[in-house]
Amino acid sequence: MKTNLMQLLRLVLMVLAIAGIIYAIEFMERGIAVWFWVALLGIGFVGLLYTFRLTQRRMARERQEQQRLEKKKRSRRSKR
């Protein structure tokens, strides 16, 4: 649940960053505002990628554990 909330928060921040980039390009005279929003967007993207990788690793670990348990059960049954 915590991971989903963090992903949602990052997604919202990324959408705001895109809106900020558009606003800064249109209405700001200085380029630093654009780079701030671009950096925020990049940080959000990296965060989403990181949480996706963590989720994939956790799912793979759970799948391996499940397979290990099933293999153990099968070996116990065959010994009987």
C-alpha cells in the first residue's frame, strides 16, 4: 500500500512538473525556472523507475519462495 501511495504521489508531482515546464516556457523570462521543473520531472521519473524495480524484485522473490515451498511439499509426498 505504501509503495502505491508513493507512486501516485510521484505521478502527481510529475504532472505538476510538466505543467510547470509549460508555464515557465510561456511566461518566465529566465531559463532557471524551466530547469527547476525539468529537474523535478527527472527526479519523479527516476523515483517511479526505482519503485517499479523494487516491486519487480519483490514479486520475483515471492515467486521463488512459492516455488521452493511447492518443491519441498512434493519431495515430502514422494518420500512417503
